[in-house]
Amino acid sequence: MGFSEMPTNMYVESSFWNFDALFQPQQHPARDSHDTFFLKAPATTTQLPDDYLEKVKQVHQSGGHGSKGYGYDWKRDEAEKNLLRTHTTAVSTRMLYKLAQEKTFAPKRYYSIDRVFRNEAVDRTHLAEFHQIEGLICDYGLTLGDLIGVLEDFFSRLGMSKLRFKPAYNPYTEPSMEIFSYHDGLKKWVEIGNSGMFRPEMLLPMGLPEGVNVIAWGLSLERPTMILYGIDNIRDLFGPKVDFNLIKSSPICRLGL
């Protein structure tokens, strides 16, 4: 589908790239220790781009680019806190910032598949660490219809044609959609990902040109795999309770055939 892979070898990330650069306010509940694993050592980072950080601070506090912002006192101390990344969107943010520094803008398609960490209660469909499939397209004139079309194409290649899209809220995308697929084993629709169009409050402080839009999505790797293989408990697929005989005896899932 013409995508280039992003470098995702940093499990430890700063709150700035994981949250602040995505226009996620510092008082958002996702930034609480009940949802995120924060590091004790090293607890903070000082390696942040100062000019860009000031623009992010400004858009949070008082807005810009047609936005009112959040109207609170943004603190650098919060942005410097280190954590185990909660999504690979932190990598997407870095890549878009890097793209914005280029002299001439060129459309890009990026993807990644790697591990993320959430302070979640473990049950049959949730783990505290799992894998995320991240994708984004950056170009002029992209719409929500383009996003739906790409997602339908992507999942059809995995053999999953039963999809539903539900309006949702994300701090860094507007409009936003949750993605559901029908699980024949569980006999219900299961959320497999989130998606949307990155907000101008996120893109314009980076320096991307006016009129450039970014459609993006983050998908669980484990849940679509559960649907494709008919597995009804995520702990049977990933983690210390996996039966190795299941791994050895299961056929390879050949994609795109």
C-alpha cells in the first residue's frame, strides 16, 4: 500500500512527545498514574526542542490557528516526565515534526508495528502491554472518506470485511472514529482500533503548511488476530499463559492472498 516503516525502538518516551505535542492537555485522565507507567529513573528528560516546545505551550494555554486552546497554566515539568509509551503515536508525532522541518513538503505514508504499555486491568480482551499497528498519511486535501477507504482496504486484505465506524473523541483528532469488527467466537462487535484526522493545533505548531491534512489510525495487533484465529481470550495469544502447542499447530496466517 506504499507505506514506509517508522523507527519504533524507543519504549521509553517523554510526556511531551507522548501527550503534549499531540495537543493532549496536562490534566487529561490518561496522564494519570492509574493509566500510564511513569519511570522512576531516569524520571525526566531535558532533550526537547525549545522553539517547538514554546509553540506547543502557547497553543495549549491560549490557542492559535483558530483555536481557543485549553486556557490553563502549561508546565514544562509535566512535559519532561518519562514514561513507557502508551501509543506509537508518539513516534508519528516525531516523524511529522521531522517532516515539517524539510525545506519542501512532500506527501508521506508511514506505518509501524510495535509494543505499547497501559496500566490496564487484565481480562480476556485487555493486557497491560500489547502491540499497536500505527498508520498515517500526510498530504493536501485529505478527508474522512479517504480514512474510511484506507481502513476498509487494509482490513479486507486481512480477511476482515465486517467493519463498523463509530464517532468518538480524541484530544488530538477531529473528527475521530472508533473501529469495530465482528468476532464470530464472542458473538459481538469488538473494538479493534481508533482513528481520525490530526487537529490543526497539533500540526501547525510543527511547521507543516496550511492545507496539509493527516489521517491516522492506531489498531491493536492482538484483537484482529483473535478474530482471525477464533481466539476468545487474549491471554491465550500473548503473555506467560500461552500454550506453545497452540503456536506450533496453528497455520501461518497468509495476508493479502
